[in-house]
Amino acid sequence: MSENSASAPRWTPKVNPWLIALSVMLATVLEVLDTSVANVALPHMAGNLSASTEEATWVLTSYLVSNAIVLPMTGWLSTTFGRKRFLMGCIGLFVIASGICGAAPTLGTLVMARVIQGAAGGALQPLSQAILMESFPPEKRGVAMALFGLGVVVAPIIGPTLGGWITDSYSWRWIFYINLPLGLVALWMCQSFIEDPPYLKESSVARGGSVDYLGFGLMAVGLATLQIILDQGQQVDWFSAMWLRWFTGICVVSLIAFVIWELRVKHPIVDLRILKDKTFAAGTVLIFMMGIVLYSTVAMLPLFLQNLLHYPALDSGMALSPRGIGAVISMMLVGRLIGRVDSRALIGIGFSLLAFASWRFGSLNLQISMSDIVVPNVIMGLGMGLVFVPLSTTSMASLPVEKMGNAAGIYNLMRNIGGGVGISMVTTMLSRGTQSNQAHLAAHTSQYNPVFQNYLSGLTDAMTGNVPIGSEKTHALATMYKMMLEQASLLSFLDIFRWLAVICTLCIFGVFILRKRKGPTGPVAAH
């Protein structure tokens, strides 16, 4: 931190900071909801717009790509255009794009509108975090960030449930239309209560209007190709597809060139020099790993419940809701403890709870009750709340105030990339693991295996009178084949959850790299 910033009196907003918190939280929750609320509506979108389900996945991919590109640019854009003006522009563009999404007559129109919506929404969360961090005095930041984190942790959990209810009760278009009135309220509140701190104007003058076009181009190409690779890799059998190999080469070259260029240019669009701070660098690695765990479990649990336990879409979404209860409890607890208890201890306990919950999921079977899903979800919610707020405040505690916007963008980007990597990895593990387990189980379904023969004989006898005469053994074999496929898939799910438990356990040791902080000074990051 510079000598001037250290000696100058702290800037305070003219209005009550809790009004500012409510303003930015409303806008951010809308953006966070839109990352998950559309997932369950994809089949309806595909049918309504005459597209395949695979083509409809671009509704999700396009949003994530544009979101990822804008995230690390947030600090630079805030300095260039002014934070309040940029925030209001993003909210306004997000509302307009939401209206276009709801009224889209074709899939192409919907995808283009989602690109705009993702670009506008990508900046909302880091902007909100930086604004909150500056608006509250250090002794109140823990409570403010815990409340903010509560909203953005719970929002993606209730997203699939809300999306399923709206789609079943009304139409998938209302998933986007509900953003219009709430977005306009957020726009009015931001106009009324938010103001820019003086240092932003000074930073804009110091920059002198220079624009890092090359850095922006390299980053956009690198992140866009990375997101497409992660999203489409499993569908095209990864590197067996020629276009994926080309995209991988372009991605690697672009990102390496981007890092080299940003470290050398005078006014970079993303200031990577901030990663020289050891604690912040360690925090970004931990939030990357946290993204893997969070997004992977959100992706795998609904599949497990729907494919193996045959839950309807709405019920599988409801089964995830208890995670929000755990998050609410831990966020309230963290708001009181942070600043009084070593943040590293809270983070370590949080990762321990996540490891325990993941391991519990790795012990499931096909005869479980609802409590076997609810209890680990509550524990996982508790762990999430204990990690998010202390990790972000500890990671950014030693950074200068003027670096917070840039740091929040990098921090959120790493969480999102972690989520993309996690989903791609567990999807691949599920597909490949199911095939491997099926081959292993099939080796024991032999006429020379007495256990198999006894079970087949009993099942054949049970079929008597329930199927056409003479087809009992055929139906028994078909039933056993179906059971084998379910068991192969179950074993693959269990391997994934245990793998996630190992990742959480390794993160516990990473906590010791963080430096001890006496109090909270940074923004929370959660999605």
C-alpha cells in the first residue's frame, strides 16, 4: 500500500452502508440465479425452439464464456468508466438482455442474448464486493460480507428448484422475465445510494486513457476456448476430435502470451502482479479447488437422484435445498466469529466439514432414505459458509484498497474456472468409470459363477406367472443386466464423491500457507 493511501483519512459513503449492501446484493443475486436457474428448463427450451438438447446447452455455455471474459476485467473497467456508472450500465444491460431472452423466437437469438446477459452479469459480483468492502468500516465488514455471501451461496442452490417450478407452472420464458422488475428496482437503488470513492478518479487520470487491446484480445480468446473445451470435451471424446486439439493449442498459446504481456505492459487490463502477494495467491488456489467441489456436487447429486433413485426434477432440486439451511446457519455464525477467531481455523473447519460430507456421499447405496441426502447436504452447507467469507477476507487483507476491484475479478474467475474444470472432470469420470465398472461386473456374470446362477434361478422362478410362458429366463437376464448397469453407475458416483473428499482434505493443509489476520478487510466471494 502506498504511503499516501496509508496516511490519508478513510473515505466513507454519505448514506447508510446497509442500504448500499441491499442495493448491490439484489443485483448480484439476480446474476447468480441466472447461472443455475435455466439448467432444468433446457429440454423445454429445446422443444419450444425446435432444437436438440445438445444444441440447447449453448444457452449455458454462451453465458459462462462471456461471464468468464468480463470477470477479470472488472477492475480495469471500473477505473475507466467509473464504478457507479459501470455498475448501473451492467444492471441495465442485464435487464434488457433478460427481456430479449424471454422473447427469443429462435435458439440463435436466445444464445446471443445470453452472451450479452453473461457479459453484463459477469461484472456484478466483483463490483458488488469491492463496493461493500469500501462502504463498511473494517470492524463491520465481516457481518456485511457474511450477509452478502449468504445471498450468493443460497441463490445457486435454490436456482434449479425455482427454475423447475416456474417452467412447470408457467413457461421457461418467465425464468428470464422475472429479472425485469427486480432489475429495475436494483437499478433505482444503485442510482440513489451508491457513489464512487475519490481514488477511482485519480486512478483514471493516472491511466491517461490507455487501453490494453492486445491483453483483452489474448484473454478473450484464451478464456473463450478454455470454456468451450471444458463444456464440450466429454461430448466429443476429448482429444479424439481434431477441432478440440486446435482449440487446446490456441487456448494454451493465448493464455501464456496473455500472462507474459500483462506482466510487462504499463497499464494492464488485468494486473497479474497482484499474485506476488503469497496469501492472495494461495487464496486463489484454494477458491479454485473450492469451485471444483461446489460445482461438482451440484452437478452430480441431481444426476444421482434422478438417474438411479428416479426422483423427478423438482424433487431432486428440493433435495439440494437443505444445503442452503446449513449455509444460512454458518454465515450467521461467521458474521459473529470473524475478527475474533483466527480465520484460518474457520477455513480449516469448513474444509473438514466438506470432506466429511463428501465422504458420506461416497457411502450411499440404492436403498437410502431422504435423511441420507439431507444430512450431508446440511453439513456441506455449513462447510461452505465457513470457507467462503474467511477465505476471501484473509486472502485480500494485505492488498491496497485500490487493488480490490482487480483482485475480486481474478478471485471470482478462478472459482468459476474451478467449477468448469470440476464439472468436466466428474462428467468424464462418471462416463468412463461406469464403462469400466460395467466391464468388471460383467466378468462375474458367468454360468460358471455359482452365486450368479443361484440368483438367476431365483429371479427366473419369481418371474413365473408375471411374464409370458417360456420368457421367464429372458426377463430375468434383462432385469439382472439393468441391475448391473445401475450398480456400475453407482460405483462411479461413489468414486467421484470420495475423490472430492480427498481434494477437500488436501485443502486443509493449504490453509497453513495463509497468513494470520486479526480482522476482516476483504470482500466475500461466492457463487
